[in-house]
Amino acid sequence: MYDIIIIGSGPAGLSAAIYAQRACLDTIVIEKNGISGGQVLNTWEVDNYPGFPGVTGFELSRSMQTSSEQELYRMRSCRSSFQEM
């Protein structure tokens, strides 16, 4: 059983997953495609995303997924310490 189920792993879904984990919620992200990114995957060039000037949608989605996986990995112990309280 999960505290929160996030449908879609685009920018909003990945951000929601990070914040849910920071709140020590048991979280799952469900993605129908085999790759995270959402609509940004269909974008050839993203000019207006802060910190990523002139990046392709694919590159941006890979970077976001890697970042969120690293963040979630660092927070895995959060749930077990929360249950001990």
C-alpha cells in the first residue's frame, strides 16, 4: 500500500515524487511509456527551462530523471525512520 500514487513521470510527476519522498510518504510513480519525460520528449529544443538553455527534450528528460532518481535514492531511509517514531 502506498501513501501517494503519481500517474506520469513528466516534469510535474517527477517533482511531485521528490516532494512526496521528502515528506516521508511511501510513493510510487506510474508511467505508461518506457521512458520518463512526458510531452517534453516530443520537443526538439527547449529554450526556456532554467539551467538548461538550448537542450533537446530528450536530454532534458534524461537529466530530470537522473536527478530525481539520485534524490529518491538519498531519501530511501526516510520511511523506515518515520515508522520508528
